Amino acid sequence: MTFTLTDWMIYTMWAIFGLMIIDFIISFAKSFWEGTFNTTFLDYLKDILFYVLPLNVIISMIPIDPTGWILVSVYFVGGISVILKYVLDIKKRFQ
């Protein structure tokens, strides 16, 4: 495990997908034990389209950034906000 900027970008994406999977497993287990099947996985497809795809577009635009740090900062702010969204969603599922 290293701590270069590229590695932190990968770790951010792993955290997003990991929290997305944890949130899905919690909601799926809760609906399984209640005996109701809820199509919550459609929300995750929407989240991939609205949250993950724009982060990947930002990553692909980094080579054309003249400063080299503006799009990286936008990526990390967006990544941290998505991570915070899923942490709050997981916390809300337990209340």
C-alpha cells in the first residue's frame, strides 16, 4: 500500500463501491427478513450513473487540466461527498 495521489484516487473509488455494496447487503437482508422483496437495486444503478460515472469522467479529464490540481481537488471533494452520503444512508438504515 502506497500513498501517492493516484493510489488515493483508487482508494476513494474502492471506498465508494465498498460502501455501496455494504448498503445494498444491509437493505437486502432487511427486506429478506421482513419477507418483502423491494427493488432497491434499481437505486444503485441510478447511483452509479449519477455519482460514479461523473467521477470517472473527471478522472479522464485530468490530463487536459492546465494546473494539474483543480480536477483532482474536484474529484476528491466529489468522492468524499459520495462516501459521506453512503455512510449516512447506512446509519439511517439502522435507526
